[in-house]
Amino acid sequence: MIFTDNDPMRPIIQEIVSDITSVLLDKENEVQLVICCLLARGHLLIEDHPGVGKTTLVQCLAKVLI
């Protein structure tokens, strides 16, 4: 996990990552980077081949955070 062990948000972030990676298999690192970008209030551009789950990742993130 890219977040430190003493981070008070770690359990919440782990739950978010777990929820999303239950839908998107083998994408834990990408999910963590998206959450980092979100917490840093940054911009994110997701580029990859068609059909690898970019839209699903964003939809899952939106559902988990609501």
C-alpha cells in the first residue's frame, strides 16, 4: 500500500481499495494511485487500451464514495 502505516485514513482507504478491487481484478496499484490523486485534489488522465476497465474504475470509485 502506498499510504504509511501510521496514516489515520489508512483503514478507510484500504476499505475503498478493497471494494473497488473486488470488481476490478489485478488493479490495486492503479486504484491506489487514483485515490492519491483524488486526495491531493489533482487532475487525472487515464490512458490505456480499450476494454481494460478505465470507465469501470471511475464508476466504482463514484459509487464507493457516495
